[in-house]
Amino acid sequence: MIEDSLKYQTQGDSWLKRILVGGLLLFPGALLVVPVFTFNGYMLEVMRRVMGGDTANPPEWGDADLAGLTVDGLKHAVVVLVYSLAVLLVAGVPFFGLVFAGMGIDSGGLSIVGILVGGLVYLVGVLALAVVLPVATGNFVRTDSIGGGFDLDVLREVTTNGTMLKAVVFGFVVNILMQVVSSVLGITIVGYLAVPFIVFAGQSAIFYIWSEGFRDAYEEEYGEPPLAGVGGSTTSTTTTDEAWETDTDTAVENGGVDDDRTDDRF
């Protein structure tokens, strides 16, 4: 899974152009918010394609709806923001409660306890967020709605699935590799300029892993692919029509229609 994810953006004849454009988005993104949303929207499109089973054709910038990608990235940012604020709120209650209580009774020890407890709760919250957020993102893509990111049933079932947990770990490994490579390259000016392109390829790999993990885990839990029915399917209709035409032709050749034959389409 990791190897395939790292090779994902190198597929196709225009892979270099695709990576260059993706990396260039992060340069103005350091000062402007909109390119970051567009970048994130592209990653969601990667997730949508891989989740649907297309692992050989990364989205091309020339075919992309940039406005649509930006809106998707913005909506996903809302999901991430809500989860992040929830972690800060849960960690902040014991932190500020004990710190202010210690200040009120002039107890430095109680304030220190508040800092330690708050820090511990925050750490646990961050770890929980690292597990929950990939599932929330996957369901956001599946439903194409902000509400999908907070579907408690899917979060409960898929987050605890072993396949999804393995994907979370693999995504974490890729993230560490990306950070290490970026840090090494950042030592020199030329290497520093290459970092955004490494980040683009690395983020694509992470979303690739998340989407495969979510797809397999969702199918294990619910018995159908997460994007089942999206866009419709003509397979069964086509097959039935072909069978009907064959039956009709056979009947004509035999000089009539067999009364015992039933048209299954109706």
C-alpha cells in the first residue's frame, strides 16, 4: 500500500507537470488562504478517485474544476476546524480550570497539575484526532457533505476497523518520511524550493492510503463499496436488454414467441 501510494503521482505522461502545478500552489499558499483550499480540494478528489477504484489516473489540473476543488477544500476545512476546536475545548477545561483555581488559592502546585493534566488530555485528543480525521474525511468524500464528516455510526464502525487502523498507521509513516525528506532538503536554498513538490506528492500518498483503507473498511462493515451507486450503473440494464433482444430474435426465428417465456424486465 505504501509503495503504490508513493508512486501514485508518477503515473501518466504528464506526471511532472501535475506535480509542478500542485507544488506551485503551496508557494502563494504561504501568504494566501485560497490556494490552500484548492490544494486540499485536489487531495479530496484524489481520495474520491481511489475510493472509487481508480488508482491509475491521478486528477489532471487541466481537467479540474478549480472553483469546485476550492469549495470542497473549504468545506473540508470546516470539518477539520470543528474537530480541532473540540480537542482544544476538552483539553482546555482541566487546564484553565485547575490553573485558575491554583491562582485563586495561591497554589502553584495545583496550577502545575492543571498544566500537566491539560497537556495529557490534549495529547490524547491529538492522537484520537489522528485516527478519527481520516475516517471523517473519507465519509465527507463519500457523502459529499459536511454532515458526512460527523456521521457517528460510520465513525464508530470504521474507526475501530482493523483495516482502517492499519491505513492510519501507514499514512503516519508516509507523513514521517515526508517530514524527514523535507527537513533534509530544507538545509539548502535549492532543496528548500523543492519542499512544496515533495509535500504535494506526500499528501497525495497519504490521501491515497486513507481512501484505500476507508474503502476496504467500509465494505467490510457495510457489505458494499462506499461509493456504490454514485454516478449510476448501466451494467444490469444493458445485460437485460441484450438478453431481451436475444430472446426476441430467437422467437422470431422459431416463428413466434414462446408463451411460457416471461419478460423479466417488467
